[in-house]
Amino acid sequence: MVQRARDLQPIPADEGWLRTARHQDASGRLAALVEEGLPADVPDAYAGDRLHYLMAGVEGDRSMMRWTAGVLGQDPPPDLVATEILVPDSVQHIVGRDHPFAVWSLAYADALVGTLVSELRRSGRLDDVTLVVTSDHGHGPVEQALRPDVVLPGTPFATEGAVLHAFVADGRARREVTNRLGEHGVASLPAEHLPPDVRDRVAAFLAPEGTVFERSAEGDRAPRGAARSRSAHGFAPGHPHDVRPLILRGPGVPADTIERAAAADVEATLAARVGLPPAGEGRSLAPV
């Protein structure tokens, strides 16, 4: 996994991801790439103002793509490399989904993928690699925020945009949490996405349209307020703002366009490409 690190403890991003690389790389292959000129660190995005945050993200994504190309160009190459481009998500949170700056962020991501393709072609690996470009979520406009720490005092929870997961010790706690959130228009979300062994202790919820879950600011105990982001994610499955792209290119991938597919089928497709059985009941969209 080639990724900028995120740690519970505030440490510089460059130390975080490089520490992970050293921990997992007893062979010294990654150290060899540093000697060949790949960047040994990435900017700490949280060391300055918003402009610094953006520019650190731009350079961080470029560095991650260079590392991905370098790792795939080694002999022998790994069976699987996963990486991410974060700038489109960061930009859309700040300016909104339809802003020209958001369009630029997607164009930048496209250019980074183009540089990866060029590097793979230069190293002679392009025709041996299956490239998968996809997104972990969509984006949609939001205006207000609901603060779970105010509505559910003392209840452990985790949020992801418009989705909330709350710990419920028993049926009584589940009903109480459901009722409190229901007063603010929050609906229960089916828990099929949760591991079976935690479904009796974790309840999932979906915020009303145009609303996200956010923690309250210090000293502000109002249950609702203006959202800090102009765009967010975590919408209900099938919602127009939850639509995500999937692009495959590689050996044995047929030339075809599928307008719409279920998430379970996308998962089955990706699993099939790396020789794994699907985790759910989906079916591969492309034969192997």
C-alpha cells in the first residue's frame, strides 16, 4: 500500500508513511528506490494554512504516483499495489462538487494516472499490468451539520459524512439512540455492510438530505449548525451523489462500457482480477 500515513498521534506525514515502509520492507527494495532518486519524504499537510495544505496534497499525490511507478518497475514486481490520490476529495470538501477548482482537481488526478501509464510504458510493464481506477465514495452538496456528541452524550460513535455508526450495548440502548436521532430526521441504515459479529453492538444511521454528521466546536452545544464542508460523502447506496467511477485497463479486459453496476459486482470484479473469491454475492463484470 503506497499511502500518505494518518496516525492517531500527531507526527509528520513524511515520518509516518516512511516508517511504515521501513517496517514492511525487510528486503530493502524501497530503500533502493530512494537511492535511485524517488522522494524520501512528503510534505506535512498540517504544518501551515489552507494553501499549504493544498500544495502539500498536490506534491504528496505526485510523490505517491512516482513511488507506485517505481515499485511496479522493479524486478520482480509485486502482485498487487494499491495507492490513492487525495486532492479531489480535499478540494471538493472545501469548494464544493461543481466548482471549477473541483474540476481541476479531477483533471490533476487524471494527469497523475497518465504519468503512471507513461512510466509503465517506459519500463516495458504496461501490457503486463491491470490498471484499476475507482473511487471509494461520491460527493454531494451539504449545508448543515448534526452534532452526535450533543445529541448522543456519552455514546461512542464514528462518522463518515452523512453516515453515523453508534455503539449500542443492548436493545434498549439501540432504541434510545434511534429515537434521539429520529427527532432530527435521522433514519436507520441497514447494517449489511457491517461484519456479522458486530451488528448487535453497532447501529448505522443516515443523515437527512443536505446534512452531515460533525463534532461540535468547543463551547458550542447546539445540536445543529452550519456544515464545515461544502460537499461531503456517505450518502445512501444508490443515491445520485454516491455514484462512483470504475475504469479497468489490462490483459484480458474486454473493450466495453457498462452504464451502471452494483457495488457488490464491482467488488467481485476487483477480487477476480487478483485471483480472490468475492466477499459478497456479487458477480464479476469482466471475465478473467
